[in-house]
Amino acid sequence: MRRRRGGYGRRVAVFRLQGSKVLAVELAGDAVKAKAGSMVAYDGRMTFKKRSGGGEGLRGMVTRRLTGEQLAVMEVTGEGTCWFADRATEINLVRLSGDKLYVEASNLLATEAGLRTGTTFTGLRGASQGNGLFTTTVEGHGQAAIMSDGPAVALRVSGQYPLTVDPGAYIAHQGQIRQSLQSGVTFRTFLGEGGGEAFQIRFEGEGVVYVQPSERSTIAGDV
């Protein structure tokens, strides 16, 4: 496979899926950031360094203290191929072209080293998912690998077609999207299986929302 180059001739990692549950990353002196403990095998010469989520430097340290963001990251550098996986979850590749990806920390597997990570306030939306008030952001040019419980589906949002999503099925989104939390009635409520008032996330604007075919437990009612 021909290796891509970044700005000023910089070599970048090559991401490819090996099956649907293993990510293979080819390195040639470059680096990749991945969820700590997700390496399952490697060949060639690799070095591993523990890092922290929430962003880089002093600002990142303050952000982690304020938000409680617990994204444990390792940086892998070397020459060869490194394979990553986590609890046999499905892996999905997302390409960024200068835009920003919003993804739950538990759903982020790996990013190219040149992509910037941070946190952003989600308010009641995050609380409705049981994930806290902040979520992870990934920004720049390159690829990120996100995980889902079952194959993820990318749903387009446009000005003409807003999208409403169950908080338990949401995993990530990108683009110029506005989101709001709204109360509603779900199919489970109609069937008498609801546990009280349910909440849904409404997305408007232009972009893509990634959802999984399995609902995580939430604290905003049995949705």
C-alpha cells in the first residue's frame, strides 16, 4: 500500500480495517494515538507512551480537572503494523477534512497523531446519555476510528431533514449541526414498557450523525 504524506512531506499512518472488529495501522516512523490497552498485536519496531485525553499542555490538564474526562490514551510510534481492538466492538473509520468530530470518549478507538483532541460541554444531552456533561472532540485532517455496539449507521442531517435520535443509540456527529434535548414519547412507552418521561436528541443543520443498532443504558428514563 502506498503511504500517504501530510504537509511538508510528513508521513502519516495508514488506517485499514481487518474484518469489522480489528483496526490495522501501518507506521513508517510516524505515530498514532489509540485507546490505552487496545493494542492486540504488532510487528516491526514499536514504542508505546502513555498520554492523557482532554487536550494537550496546561489547557488540557485544566480541562481534565474540570470535566473529569477519563480518556486514557497511548501514543504508538515506530515502523511496522499495529493492530487494535476493544471488547470485540465494531470499528468504523471517519475521515476529517479540517472539520470537527464529536464522539463519546468510550467510543473513540484511535486517531492519526496529527489530529487534535479536546473536550466540549454537552449539557443535558450528555447527562441524558449517562456520559456526563462533556464529550470528546477530534479536529483536523486525517482519520479517526470510532467504535459501536454493532455496525454503525451514518445518517445525513440537512436543513430540510432534521434528525431525532435516541440518546442510547448516539455515538458521534460531525458537521455544522445544532443539537437540542427534547422530551418525547417512545415506542416502548406506547407498549407500556417505559420507565417515565423519555428524552430524545434533535439535530438540525448540515452534517452526519453516527448511531449504533444497540442502545446503551441511559439515566433519562427508559428510552
